[in-house]
Amino acid sequence: MNFILGILFSIVVVSILVFIPWIGVWAWDLRFVFGVIVPYAAIAIFIMGILYRVIGWARSPVPFRIPTTAGQQKSLAWIKPNRIDNPSNAFGVIIRMAFEVLLFRSLFRNTSLEFRQGNRITYEWEKWLWVAALAFHYSFLVVVLRHLRFFTEPIPAFVHWIENLDGFLEMGIAPFSGFSLPGILISGFVLLAALTYLFLRRLYISQTRYISLPADYFPLFLIIGIATTGVLMRYMGAFMQFIFGADWFSVPVVNVKELAMGLVTFHPVIPEDIGTIFYIHLFLVSILLAYFPFSKLMHMGGIFLSPTRNLSNNNRMVRHVNPWDYPVKTHTYEEYEDEFREKMVEAGLPVEKISEESAEDKTGSSEEAEKE
Amino acid sequence: MYDGVKIIIGIIIFLVLLLFPAWYQVGKAAKVPDPKLAEKALKAEQCVEPKLFMKTQHMKLLDEWRDEVVRSADRYYQSSSGKTYYKSLQVTCMDCHSSKKEFCDQCHDYLGVVPYCWDCHIEPKENG
């Protein structure tokens, strides 16, 4: 698919997803649908889908250890093995997985291959993807954990710590009065910046542009939509008030927490005064959850099951029996001859073992032939 | 299923983390914020601006007031209702909303908000 088509398609889909709750809540007042039913359905699909995918992966055998690793395998005593990059035991695997899951080590290894000096290939140190991926994932994690303040009562201490750390920056009246209240939280802006970079990178590098599909653009735009609605609600209310004289962005967070707590305690309520933009935010999050298990976003679970990362390279120490080795049906030549001996004899084909009946027949017939 | 034990342990960890808000709540009485309006506030019927505006924008209003008062000694606020108010947290706001504990803290604690008003202003001493 042409990349412009792919981008257009994704933008159109995300726009439709924005308009559904917009019209649903603003015009038809379906607050209960978008505030209760859709989020519950989404979380149910999310859990079931993830279980389905993970169990599906767990049912696929990985019979042999895959030694595509960047370190020296454990072999002779005088050759120094690389215990983390080519682990021979569970400890090394845990360290390697921790590096992969927490620090994205595979992305750190990224190099770009280009012709820089005529026909000479150069491999360049290329860490921007790794940096942006770290920024994106960790800021998203912080944003998600911060949202626990809406879902817990009393709020656990670690949520306060994260929020204090995230909100250490005080901007006064910059960039305009009212923007930085109640408190700037850096993670939201880092998230948007990283998403923008990852999108532009996809477009800028011709190879990634060529392999990018709507399945790559759609989650990017969806998360950009979620982050944007969140930022608008938190920061842009005063600006809206100033420009249009009406504030459609700010939502009363006490009421939002009542809604969230209702969902969590299974006593759903729909409080008053929550603007449509909140339902758009919630609907996009619900879509993300429901879409999650069936998309590339499942790498969240898949990274734990990557066979090149989570298996120790002990092919030389432990015998791994292929689990799909079943007793193969064989048909040996002896069995073949037993089955077709008479027909073979009749056709005059040589046989190794002559059965008594056919031997008699044969001698009889040969005698007759001799008489004649 | 291959490595069934590990897979099931992983799934259990995932579900426990995901459903943290649900099981964290069990057995805890959900405290609902109950900001009490003092008599004077009840009598006034409306705050400086309409209720929803105050709910979502009071921090921005206070911030603006502070800047205008401190930087340009501009002490009077023209409300959208036409009334004029004296811009002061302690003199105007706290005159009606006299109890920090029963008014401000109700929602702020509920949402884990720690406003920095009291870095400079003297926190009213309340018992209980």
C-alpha cells in the first residue's frame, strides 16, 4: 500500500473514532454507553484477547534453543563465555531479558548502513530509535501509573512519588497564563514528542516508509489522539476560555474520579458536568485496549516469549527432544514384499523371500513348461 | 501448552498488576469528597464565578490573581456576573470558605493534589 494511502486511512479511522463518542455523547447523550459499557467491554476484550494470544504462543513448540546471540557460547574451560549475551543458565537469561524488557537492548544495537564515501558501505552508530522508544515507553508508563490516582482511594504512595517527580517543573505563567496549572507533568509532553518523532522517522527513512502499513500508523495516531485529548483537558481550558469565551476542555476531575471509581468498584455511576472531550479520551483508550491483543502492540506480551532472548543456549549440555516427533509410519521393503509378493511373482519380478504357496506354483508351472 | 507453569505464573502476574485498582479497593470504605460550604458561602449562593468554572478553573484564577496583585498591584476583579471582588486568598476566598480542612482539602486529598498556596500563605490552624 502506498504510504500516503496508509496514513490517510489511519487518520480517517482515528477521526471516525473521535467523532463516534463526540456525536454519541454531545448529540444523543449516550453517557452510559460511552462511560460504562464501552470501557467494560474494552477491558474484557483486552484480557481475553491477551490470554488467547499468550496461550496460543505457549502452544507452539520451540524445540531447540536458538543460538543467534551476540556473545561467545559456553564451551571449553579456557574460552571465556559471555554469560549474559549467550547464557547457559537461567540466571543469565533473566539478566538478558531484563536488559531487553527494561532497556530495549536490541534497539540499542541498531546501526544504519549507508553508502557515504562512494561505494564504501559504512555502518553508523544510530541510537535515535532507541532513545525515542525509551522516551515513548517510559513516559507512557508514567502516564498510565499517574492515572491510578483516579482509580484508587486512598491513593497509594508510589503514585504521589511518580507525580511529584513528573511535576517537578514549575513554569509560572509560561507559555501563557493558566497553562501550567494545575502543574506541568513532563511525561505527557515527552510522550507526544516521542510519538511525533517515531511517526516522522517512519516517514523520513525510505526503507521504514516502504514497509509501513496502516497497522503501524493507526496505533501511533490513536495514541497521539489519546495524549492530545488528555493534554487539552489538563492544560488548554484557560486558553479555550480566553479565545472562545467558553471552556469545552476542562473537566471537573472530582466527577471524573467518581466515574472511574464507579467502574473499578463495579458500581458504575455517570456523574454530571463531564464534558464530551473526556468521553472522547475514554473511548480512544477503550479502542486502544480492545485493539491491543490483535495488533503489533502485543509485543508487550510477546517480548517475554521471544525465543532468541528467553532461552539459555544449552544445546550442547542438554538434549532437547523435538516435541512433534511422533512415531513415524514406516513401510519397509520386507513389509512391501509381504504385501505384494504374489503379484510380484505373477509379474515375474524378483523377490527376496519366496512363500511356500507361490514356490509350489512356481515349481509346478516350471515343470509343466519343461514337459512341453 | 509448553512451559505451562511459567506461562501461568506470567499470566497471573499480569492479571494481578492489571486489576490492581479493583483488588486494592476491596475492604476499603470509599471516601467521597464532601466539601462543606460555610454559612456565609451558602448565603452568598454563588462564588466569584459559576460553580463549574470554579470547579475546573479556580487554580488558574488564583494564579492570575496572584500575578496581577504581586506584579501590578491590581487588587480588583471584575466578575462575569458584574460584581467586583477584592483579589485575595485570605481576605476574600477564605472569608466564605473559612475551613481549609472541610472545604479545600476534601477534593484535593481525594485527587492527591498538593497545591502550593501554603508555601507562602499561612495555613489556617484548625483543630481536629
